[in-house]
Amino acid sequence: MARSGNGNGKSETVTVQGWTTLQAYTVACVCLLLGGAIGYLLRGSEPAAVVPVQAAQGQSNVGPAQIPGFGSVPGGGSSPELVDKAAQPMLEALKKNPRDADTLVKVGNLYYDAQLYTRAIEYYQQVLKITPANVDVRTDMGTALFYLGDADRALAEFEKSLSYQPNHPNTLFNAGIVKWQGKKDAKGAIAAWERLLQTSPGYPERQKVEDLLNRAKEHTKG
């Protein structure tokens, strides 16, 4: 699953003493084994490069935090203290302007990319109080919730995102992954991905969607 970036279709990079927290590819992805499918959750605004992570073996109904290899996602294992240090200038700016949505997004993204999802959600929630129709941030928050093992709340956020933009491509992509891998709802995943392909025929990750779609259809036959 990849994050949306800053809500404006751009990814942010924060460097602390030469250490880059948000890598150029800015991706947080996880591989799950469910009916032979490998899921990649995308950021809200645009597809990002996928970095494979060791798939869970012989597990079902597990949250990403319990999946072997999850710690090898870029940013995994980052020291909370180091991330807090990187966020400090932005947090100081927010003391002067607590409703600065752009800065709130950047702080949320910083914690997201360090896999500090609970902290990321706190800032995404503040953003959405100011700009509830920000589908990129809402998709990212849903993704973070799924990484914390809460598929139901993740899907609820994806539904809200789709209420603002009914055919938002990466929301539909992620919704399919969570429905299949988080809820074992292959039919729901198929519906989301077919809708994505119908409404966004030029989707850059089309081949990936088609592959997952075929796997989900095979799963329903079993």
C-alpha cells in the first residue's frame, strides 16, 4: 500500500543529518498470502514503486504488523525519537497556525513513512477536519488503519473517499486489497477492481490490477 504524498499529488522528502526519511519512492507496502494473492496498497494520489516484502506463510486474517518481513518496508524500524526530531520544525510552525493543512499533511506523511501509523492518523484526522474532501489523505488514513489491523475502519474511510470522488483510482485499488485480504471478500475486491479498470482505462498500474483480478476470480472458483 502506498501513501498519497502531500494531498496534491507530490511526495515530500525530509532529510535529517543526511538521513532521508521519505525515500524517493516513498512506499509502504506489504505482501500477504491469501489464496495465492500478493497485495500492494497504493498511495492516494499516484502509484508508487513497489518494494517486495517477504510474504506471510500459512497465515490468514492477520494484520500487516504481524506479517513476517513487515519490518523491512522502507522506513520500518525508524526511531520515534529521530522522526520526532525531523517533525519538530513543522510542529513549531503548527503552534503558530494549527489549521495549516499542508503542514499537517507533511507531519502525518512523515510519521506514516516511518510506520508510526497511530501518530500519522492523528495528523490526518486534523487535516480532514479542515478539508474533509481530501481523498488522498483519507485514503492514506484508511491505509494506515489497515496496517494497524483495522480493516473495517479502513474500508469506512475508503467509502468516504469514494463519496467525494466515486472513481478515485487508488482508493478503489486499496479497497479491493483490503476487502480481499482483510475481509476475505473476493467478490467485493473483484467489484472494486473491475470498476477501477472501467473508469480509469489508462491506469498506470493496470497490469497489476488485472493480475490481482484474475487471482481473485480463481479464488472464488475454489
